[in-house]
Amino acid sequence: MILPDKQYLTISQLTQYIATKFEKDPYLHQVYVTGEVSNFRKRPKHQYFSLKDDGAVLSSVMFSGAFNQLKFDLEDGMKVLAVGRIGVFNKSGNYQLYIDHLEPDGVGALYQKYEQLKQALTAEGLFHFEHKPIPRYPKNIAIVTSPSGAVIRDIITTVKRRFPIVQLTLYPTVVQGQYAADDIVNNLRRIEANGQYDTVIVGRGGGSIEDLWPFNEEKVVRAVSNMTIPVISSVGHETDTTLVDFVSDQRAATPTAAAEIATPVLTEELVRIQELQAKLYRAQANRIQYLNQRLLEQKNAYVFQQPLRLYEGHQLKLKNLVTRLVQAESNLLQGRKQRFNQADTKLNQVSPQVSIQRYKTQVEYITNQLKQGQVNQLTKHEYKVNNLMAQLDLLSPLKRMSKGFAYVTNKQVPVDSIAQVDIGDQLSVQFADGKVSAQITGIDKKQIIKK
């Protein structure tokens, strides 16, 4: 039923009223709660998740400034101790815990930190390395442990019983508490810098995870990993495992076991040396006997009885080689002589004297041919000239005039027609034996009958 005379609040007003109640409550300004992390998914800035126990769930917010101060990785399912204040988120009307400080809850936090560092170093590959061999016969062993615990007494007792000739050097070390990690790292660095040790034993007695925690510190783990000297770890009891065990070259369940790994048993080694010595003597005796037998066989060999026969094969081989050499030289000389004669013949064929003589013969032949040709040409032309002269002589006017013919000219112009003269012209008449002058006194032209 709606009451018109009542004042109704908006949702925002009611939510703000509730938020004010939370803010004014002194018990909610700072609360200390423990619970299990739920619905955690890491975001770029502010973190939103829940804290729960068996009976309830509380929404929680952790702003980036506080979250970045955490010394561990927050994970789902982790039990934590939280310090913060309770407030209301107006948009949803939900109350939630605004966390200012967070840390893992009790011993579980150490195990969580142990697992986180182990996973990180495993991913880095620090635990995957080639283990250095432990020297069989050490001269000097460095021990990093407390000077007043049972560890050093067990190690000294075991080493004196097994291998008393080795030198033990104790580096007194704090192995528990807040200064332990730095002390362990410093002593390891001193041992590395010394360079005189064959093996290093790092150890302490059993205890809780808090007591053994220095051997889980990252700087201690890295210091052991950087050692160039073989390291044997003996931290805690047999069931205890620290991160130092994963970077050591060998792990021992107890300090006594560490001493046994680091040293041989001297009496056993002496017996072993005596056995090896006896074995060596027997081997040498057998070797000498074998060599004496071979020497006797060599002395009785026929080559020493008749040493000259040793060279018979070589002499025969040498003789054959000499024969082959002489024959090869003869063949070589004959071949070169034949090649020389062939070259000489070819050289004579291309000799300038032969060419000159050949060309000289050719020149003489050509010269004779030329002379004969000239004579033939002269004879031919002489015959032709005589023939032409005979023909010319037959046509000569003198020849004709000797037969009664005459050569008539009128004013030095030959007259061969009556048409060239007139009555009264002075003519010159040439006879074979002289010339006379005559005058035309009459002309008798013949009538030419035209057919």
C-alpha cells in the first residue's frame, strides 16, 4: 500500500545513507581479516577478487599502489592476512573490503614463497646444469656451517675415521635467522676467492621451514650455483629439501653422509694401492718374461745365424733395378736420338739454304723460259714484220712505177682523177728513176656508162 504523505528516497540517496553509516562506524575504518583468495585474475592496474572462508565471501579491492608493494605473487587459493577498510560501492550497492596491506598467512606463506621461487628458478634453467664431479682424493675441504652445532662434530669425526690426511677448514657461519643468508653468501665468496679447496660442504642440522629458510633465499641459491668448486649440501634431515639442494653438485641426507661423499676410506685405498702394486709387479714380470722369450727367439733366427742372407733379397732387387735403369737410359737415349734426327730432317726441309737453292732453280728456269719467250716473240714479230714488209712492198708505188706507172701531183696534191686538173695546169710526174714537169694541153674524159 502506497502512502502519499511519506517521503520516498531514491536508490542513490539510500545507498549514500548506507555508505555514510559505514564511514562513521569506527570498527570499520580498519579491519583485520584472514581468508582464502578467490576469483583472482591479475589486471593491469587495480585488482578485484574475493576473500572467503567456509561460511562467507567478501568482495575485495586492492588499488595498484598497494598491490605493487607486495613481496610475493598473489594466487588463487592462497590464504592471506588482509588489512583494510569496509566501504560501499555506490553503483552496485555492494559493500567490499578495500585492502591496504596483504601478506601470506603463517607457515603456508613460506611454502608458497618456496614454490614460487622454485618455479621461477626452474623456468630460468638454474637447476639444469652439468654437475661437477667430487674429487676422489681431496687435499683441502671447506665447511660452511655453525662452529657450535652437531654438524661440524659429525663431519670431523667421520673424516678423521675415513681419511685423516685431508685438511678441513671451517668457515664459521650463521645458519639461522635474518643474518644467515648474507653470512652464507659472504663465506662462499671467500672460499671461491681463496682457490685452494677441492670440495665445499654446506650444512646445518634439522629444523622447521623457518629455521631452514636461509637456504631457500635466492641470493644463497645463486651463490651456490656460481661456485666453480664442487659443492655438497647437507641441510636439515633426509626429508627436508631446500633450494640449495637443487644447485649443489651432490646432496647428502646427513652431515656424516656428506663427509663420506667427500672423502674415501684411507685404509681401503691403501689396500687398493697394494693390490694395484701387486698387479703391476705381476704385469711387469709377465712383460719381462715375454720380452726375454722374444729376445731368445730373435737370437736364434736364421738372419742372425747367417746375416749375409739378410741382404740376398735386397741385392737381387738392386741388380734388377740397375738392369731396369740401364735399359731405361738406353731407351731414353735412343728415343731422344730418333727425335733429334726427325727434328734435324724437318729443320733441313725448312732451311733457308734449301729454300734459296729451290728458289734459285725456279728463277733460272723462269729466266730461261722468259728468254725463250722473248726469242719466240722476236721471231714471231720479225716474221710478221717481214710478211707485212712484203705485203707493203707489193703495194709500194715504187714497185708499181717500176712497171711503167707514175705518181702525178698537182700543186703537191696527188691526182687520181681527171676532174682534178684543167688545161694549162702544171703537173709533177714521178717515175721510178726520176721526176718530170708537164703541162696539160688537152683533156679527154671517158664517158661513164651508167648501167
